[in-house]
Amino acid sequence: RIYTDGSGYEESVGAAAVFYRGMERAKVLRKQLGMEDKHLVFEGKCVGQILEFELLWREVMRKGRIRTVIVGMDNQAEMRAIGNLGAGTARYIVDKILKGICRV
């Protein structure tokens, strides 16, 4: 299981992803994007997905393969951005999510 989130806190935007192997927390990745006047919470949520696929890739490299992956999201804007191949907010970040999906 991998849980992710991106949010704003104390005028800063960041993201995190936590990987659990069974009931044990195996790995955590965090990324601070910067101040809220320069970054959107949407960007933080998207970066959380990038961190998720990085953790998943590391697990694939460790085990050699993974049989099943289920990715859940709770952000409608992020889901629409991933499905839309045109220009949009933080498109460069969304493109990195798509590369992460293809990589795994």
C-alpha cells in the first residue's frame, strides 16, 4: 500500500508518499515545493503521485516484479489533468506522473 498527499501548511506547499509492506511502514518520501505564493496545492497533490510511482518503482526493482497495482485518487482536478493530454496547470508535473505510470 502507498498513501500520498499534497497540501499547504504554514504558507508552504509540499507532498509526501508513504509505502507500507504489510503493516510495516517501509519507506517515506517527502518533497517541499516552496511557498504558497509560488505553488498551488494542486501541484503538491500531483507531486505526491510522482513520489508514489517512485516508491513503486523502487519496490519493483527490489522484488523484480509486482503482480497487482491499484492507484486511488481523491482529487478530481488531478484525474482530469491526467486524462487530458493538452496544456494545463502544472502540465510538466502531470507529464511526470504519466511517465511514472509507464515506467512501472
